[in-house]
Amino acid sequence: MASEHEPRRLLREDGVTVAQSVDTATSMWQRFMGLMGRGELPAGHGLFIHPCSSIHMFFMRFAIDAAFVDRDLRVVRVYHSLRPWRITRVVRRAKGVFELPAGTLAGAGVQTGDTLELVAAQEVSGTPA
């Protein structure tokens, strides 16, 4: 299994790739900073923040998709194209959130109730979405 700090691939339960390179933010500072200050989030990339049950878009320069997940990585709430200077509500049951480029969740068919999986790149044999 990949180290917590190595980028990992995000898959839907059926093996469809949602993002090829997902970083993880677990420290208080990493979670606070999130994607702030970045000029973009390239296609195929993302950030998994945990623990986390709400996010803000302060000082962001671009819209993102957000998939809030429970401890089993089951999607409990989806936000599409969340724009800068917005705040989400607190998502009950959420233990973490995947922040992805706008349009990623719809493009990969991710919806509430789906289960996601983070795996090391070498563990994946499927085709990217």
C-alpha cells in the first residue's frame, strides 16, 4: 500500500478511474490550506482531506467538485462545480472529502451512495476514465 503522503489513484467500486493522482491532507495545516493558493487543479488530480465534514472556498481561484465520504469511503454528499468564496454545509456522517477538478464527478459517474477506493498506482490494472 502507498504511504499516506504518496499520490494515489481514486477508483469507483467498479474499477473506473476517477482521478489518477490524489494527494492526502491529514495534518491541521494541510487540511486548512487544502487547495488555497494553487492556480489550478489539473485534470486527473485531486486532494483527499480527512478528517473533514465541510469545506470553504476562500482564496480559491477555480471551481471544484467535492465528494464527501464516510469512514468506508461511501459518498454521502456531492457538490458539483463549487465556486470560489463559497462554503459547504456541515455534512453529517462525512469523515473526509475528495476535492477534484470541476466536472470530474459527473464525468466519472460518481454519485451519492457510491463507494470509492484509494489505491497505489501499481495496484491498478484498469483503464483511466
